[in-house]
Amino acid sequence: MLELTNVTVGFGDAPPAVAEATMTIARGERLLVCGAAGGAKTTLLNVAGGIIPRLVAPRHFSGSVSFDGQPLSSLSKDALFTRIGIVTQNVEDQLWDLGVEDLIAFPLENRGVEKKLIRRRLQVLLDELELNPLRGRRVLTLSGGERRMVAIAAALAAAPELLVLDEPTTGLDPAARARLVRILAKLADEVPSLLVAEQDPGAFKSVADNVRLLVSGRLSEAVAARLIMTQQEPWLEAGILPPNHRATSTPSFPVGDVLLSVSGIRTRLARPDGAPVLRDVSLQIRAGEHVALIGRNGAGKTTLFQSILGLAKLAAGSVRIGGEPADGWTVARRARAIAYLPQNMRRILFNMTVLEEVVFSITAGAAADDSVRREAHAALEKYGIKGLAEANPFALSTRQQALLGLACADAAQASVAILDEPLLARDLQGRRMLDLFVGSMLSSGRAIMLISHDLDLVQDVASRTLILDEGQIVFDGAPQEAWASSAFSQLGWSAPTVLSTGAAA
């Protein structure tokens, strides 16, 4: 069906992102591509989906791509994006401020499909993807996981022959991940072929037929998923954690003073039924703690950190930072004490160079002297990106932007860092950098709040786990105790596969 032959893609003067990649996806095949963060999975999928070089022209492109024996370049854009549906890693790039139904129906409306057929198709998708509870909602009011499921529904609207999904489990809670995998299995007859890129291979072990590993821009031969999923070495050689990896031992640090205190907050932001998104939420984070926050998609995790940062207005309650009431603080003042690192770092980058981003984090916009610049260079060197000091932040790979975020938060000496679904958790080098950041923060009397649906990561690194459900903190305790709690049972999720004893389940 889809064939790539000796495809090489290069951006700028750097070595090719993808080098001489040859890959065939047969009709009916479900192929999983895995590799480290920043390993060019997105570039490869953009080639397979027709985005490169059709919509995005790299400096260098060679090789050929064909679909059913026809050069992809010869297909009209309408034919191309009807036959191939793609959902990108940064799903916000594909969304508009529309209603859920309007966004899903848009690809069909754009092609002039008859209205009654659109309505019929829309209902089928809402039923199959279990999205009926989102009817009538504006897409930009949804949680990250909910937005991703809607984007997948829109990609399926035109019944593509090949569905391309780039990191589709990003932002999905365990139940939503299981639902997505179940839906993809159910749609096997409707969507003939599937190409998925993931850092976490275990999520698709029941769906994928074959696996290819992408290492330093080079693509391995296909291996049957049932064989490679039980192995360790191929994944480690590719620089990523195996599906059933052994837990890492996380050092503990002395617990000190309260750095962040949230008391009885209730938000003005309400759900469709009028209930506040958060009601009577209280928590404390102390120096030396790595606190993980988990909860369903739409539970209010984003609203909670926005409330802490002063981005969501409160109807009741208070926030104290470093023992001081922060209710009257500006957003900028809160940001100097509480660093926020989103998964998509592009949302918070704005300076012209990487070095200037770190300098701004240290000075908050004040004049910088030579000592500040030395600090900034040292932070970049610490996280392995000193050579990118003069690069434009928006020209960095997703992985490099994530490392820049760690450098900025560390150099700023923020007392608490909020990490929202860090992308570095599943590849070996990224995990080393994440562990370095955690050690740097906690050993210096600071703290981390991790928001993640990756329960293996939570089990590995967190000293405390909070469960947010129905607008409240319903559990606060050690991770191992969390998995045995009634609050966790209510979520309907499976406990982590990685055991604290260091043995894989």
C-alpha cells in the first residue's frame, strides 16, 4: 500500500533527520515505529502522511514515496488527505475553536458530502469512539486527552485507507489509552492500515503486527510485535525503555518546609452541569518532595495548576507560596517561584535564542550581566544543549525544547517545578536528564509536582501520589499505597506494570 524507498530528509546544516529509510506498509498491516524522543519519528510519519515535502519543504529531500504504486506527489491534496488520515503529536495544530461535532464533520463538509450522510457518519464516530458525553462542547474547553480523541475522530471521518498516528497516547489517561487501542482493533476492517509512532510500545502490543525501531535517523527491519515485545536488548540498543523494564531506584531526600500550600480552593470555572471544576481542593508540597498528580482526563488537573499559577480565577480558597499568601500576586511573580514546563514547550517560548530563554528565566526580564550569562551557559551545558545556545528555540526538536525547559527551570531556582506529561520519560538519555533535573531540584531543597498518566513513571520517581477525582483530592499518600486504595479502584485503571521491588510484572 505505502512504500518509502531510500528516503532522506535533512533540515539546515545538521545531519539528516531521516537517512535512507526504506519501509513498506502492506494493506491490512498495523505497523508500530518506536524510537527515542527527538529521534525523527515525527519526520518519518510526516513523510508517510504526505506532509513532507508536500506541505513542509525541508532543505534536503530525496528518495521516493508511493501509495498503491502511485507517487504520493501525483495525488491531489484532496485525494491524499482523504486516503491518508493523520493526527500529529502536537494535536493543537489540527484544532480550531469549534464545537466537537463541527470539528469532526469538517473534513466531510469540506468535501461537499451530503448533510444526511455527514450526520450519519458523525453519529457512528461519536458512538465508536465513545465521545457522546462531549457533544455540544467547544473543542478548546476540553482536556488534552479529550482533544486528542476528537482529533482522531476527525481523522477517521473520511474513512482513510491508512491512518497515521504520532504519539497518540500523549495526554490520555490509562482508561482512554485502553479505549483507543480497543477502538483501533475494532476498526480494523474500516481502516485497512495503521502506522503508529510511540515511545511507549507496551500500549500497542495487542494491536501492532510489526515493529520497526528508528535509531539516529535509520530505520530497522520489521520484527513481529509478538516477538520483540518480550525482549530487552533491541529496545535498549534503540535508546528506549523496554515494554517491561525494571524499575529504577530513586534516591530519597530530606523533607523540609512547606513550599506550596493550596487550601480549600473552588474554581469559578464550572462543568456543563454547573458544578465547579475544583471544589475544596487542599494540598501541600514540601522541600525535597516529588509529588505526582494523577486523575482521569477532564478531572481538573490542568485547572489545578492554572489556579496555582494564577491563570484560573478562584471562587474560594487560597494559595500560599513559600509561606506567603499569593492571592494578590501577579502571574509573573508566581511564575518566578513556580516553574511550569508543559509537554509542548512551544507554548511558553518567546525569545530569539536558546541562551536568551535561560537568561530570561534567571532575571525575569531584568538586565543581565556576565555572571548571569555564565549561569545560563552552565545550565545549557548541564542538560547537554550548550552547543545550541545561539539557536532559535523554535528551530529545536521537541526533545531539545524539553531539555531547554529543564535548564530554564533549574537555572531560575524556582522553588517548585510543575512538569506536565514530560516527553523525556521513556527514552534512556531523556530519562537520565529528567533524573538529573529531579536530583538537582530535590537536593537543593526544592520540589517537583509531576502531572502524568504514565503510572510506571509515577511508581518509579514519585515520593507521594495525589489522586484528583470529582473535583477533589481523594487520595494523598505513597505511590504503592495509592494503587491499593479505593480511590484508585474507582478510576478503573490497572496498577503500574513496574514494581517497586525492581522486577517487571
